[in-house]
Amino acid sequence: MVEIKVPELAESITEGSIASWLKSVGDFVEAGENLLELETDKVNVEVISEHAGVITELKAEEGDTVEVGDVIAIVDESKDADDAGDTSNNSSENESKKTPDNDTSSKDSKEQKSEEVLKEKESSESNSSNGEERIVATPSARKLAREKGIDLSEINASDPRGLVRSQDVDNHNSKPKKEQPKESTKPANPEKPVVREKMSRRRKTIANKLLEVSQSTAMLTTFNEIDMTNVMELRKRKKEAFQEKHDGTRLGFMSFFTKACVAALKQYPAVNAEIDGDDMIMKQFFDIGIAVSTEEGLVVPIVRNAERKNFAEIERNINDLALKARDKKLGLDDMVGGSFTITNGGVFGSLMSTPIINGTQAAILGMHTIQKRPIAVDGDKVEVRPMMYIALSYDHRIIDGKEAVGFLKTVKELIENPEDLLLEG
């Protein structure tokens, strides 16, 4: 017998929740074959079995939180694929291997288990014959309910799928019995319809991290607006040639903003820093996080070494990361270690917002929707121009207002004069 443990995931990740078991008790698993999907704070990770054999026991259920190093399954290496499905006899086989001194307790144990199986079977048959719905519960929950004399049908399952777990039995037992309501001549008001869903681990992590950032930083937001006329005209002139030259890669706005932020970060290094205790860490690299929306919430994959990449390389990198995020294929290496983040609420129609700083970073740039507005140009002349509001949320503990305004002004000037941005790149 060998133990399957939760492997080391990443330096910043110490635990996760079991999203789904890919194998069951009695299944044969090859060495290197996926055993379960583990949901961590950042990504979903498939955990493999390092040994081949038949699974004899699963130590945790779907939804349980497990830590690195925890034993999650037992695999019998002495069994092969032909033995799969025969693990129901494991307990009797193990009992037969015990010393003669344990024969009496072995028989008692067998008889007790047989009685429990018969009781559960009779209960199931009784429910079926009466036309009642079969209660879905884990084996441990059924055993605990029998020991405490609780009817499973009376227990409210916390699992949104209706699966009754052992903790639901404990919670039911700890609740004081409610007094029967007295009869009333007035009909009770019907409850308003609601749907209760358990938050996913990632959603809870996002909520906790955002709350932690808002409470632990002196966050402030400054705004500016960009005339997008020149960059839109340049993109319109060059997009076909760009796409043809770079094997179908499209020229978008994100590469312009990424290059503009890198140039501004070089001028204002405090914006690319973070606080570590009493120290300021001034980062000499430019790993830019790009916020991507998924069904489970925002994730922020990283464009590594953005200062070394041209426009086409940045666009390809962003597109590849976005596809991986939506297909749930992002790895931990795609997510950790960013120095600055860009988020674009404009794709959803946001006109203005105050983005929240990502993790331990010092600042985040928020892009917004492009909207035509009348703008004064050349003195008293008024023209309708495509305008975008941009926002910089920053940690005022290490970034002064002058630096924040200067950073945002630099981004504005580079986007409004894209030829200068090309020279910067």
C-alpha cells in the first residue's frame, strides 16, 4: 500500500479544495495518470498518481480543503487492472491476514459491518417501495446519522447539489429543536424565492484578497483622459499589413498601453515597487499583468519581460494567455510574480472606475470605454474626438501624488503620440 499526498504546488500556495475526483475506489490508476482536480487560489491543478495500482481508499471528499503533504488516497501496488473493482473485499482479505489472537474481534467486526450494510439496504428498499426520493449522502454521513438516530431526510445539506456530508449531520444535531408553531388563523406570508450557492474557492479567494488590499493599503485613485484619435488612425492604417506580416496576429490597443506603461514605469520606478515589511522592493523587471475575465472571476496572467517584446509578441502573448484562462488551462507560472497590472473595463462598457490594486503590487492602471465627446482643441476650436478615461489606483504609502499624476500623464502623452511610443519600443 502506498499513500498519495498533495504535492508541492507553488511557494505561495499551501492548500486547495478538491474540485472533482477523476478516479473512484476500485479503479486502476497508472503511474502519472491524473487522479483528481484540485482548485487552488489561483488555478485548477490536476494531481497525478506517482504509483500504479488499484485505489483502495479516498481520504477526502469533493469540496474538502486539503493542505500540501496531506494523504488523499491509498493505492495498492500489488493489484493490477484485472483486480479493479474488487476492493470491496479488501476489508475481509485484510482481516484474514491478521494473527489468530484477533479472530474473535475480526468476526465481530465482519458481523457488525454486515448488519450495517443490511440496514442500509433495507432502508433503501423501504424508501424505494414507498415512492420516496433516495437521499444522497456520503458513507460517513450515513453512519453518523445512524449512530445519532437522525433521519437523513430532515438534514439540510450545505452542498448545492444536495449531498449530505458528515458536518451537516453534526450541525443538525447541534441545533436546538424548534418549538412547534401554534396554529394561527392568519395565513403565513410565503418566503421570497432565493437561490443559495456555495462560493467557489477562487471566488472566496478573490473576495478575501480584494478586502485585504483595501484594508491594508493607503489606496488612492487619480484620473486622466486620452484623445485616442492618433492611435486609432495609426492602427487603422497599419492593421492589415501588421496582421499579414505577423501571421494573423491582430494589432490591438493592449500592446500600445503595455508599451506605454513600461516606458512610464522606467520614469517612475516607485510605481513598479512593493512594500515588504519596512523595506521597499524596487523591481528592475517589467512583468505586466493583464486582467482577463472568466466564468469564475477575474484572473491576472503575466506578460513576462514586456520591455523586451515588440508589439506583435505582446499581442500574441496576451491572446494566448486569454485563451488559456477561458479554457482553464493557466498554470501557476502564468500567474505569479507580476510587477504591475492593467485592467480594461472598457470592453464591458465601463466609462470610469477605481480599480483595486492587485496583491502586493503598488499600482494598477484602469482603461475604459472609448466614447466620442466634444473637446476643445487649438484654443477655442471644439471637435468631437474619441476619448478614453484612464485611472491609476496606487498605494499612497510608497507613491506620492506627484509621481502618480506624472505616470498617468506620461501614458497619456505616449498614447496620443504613438510615433513616440514606437521609438520607445
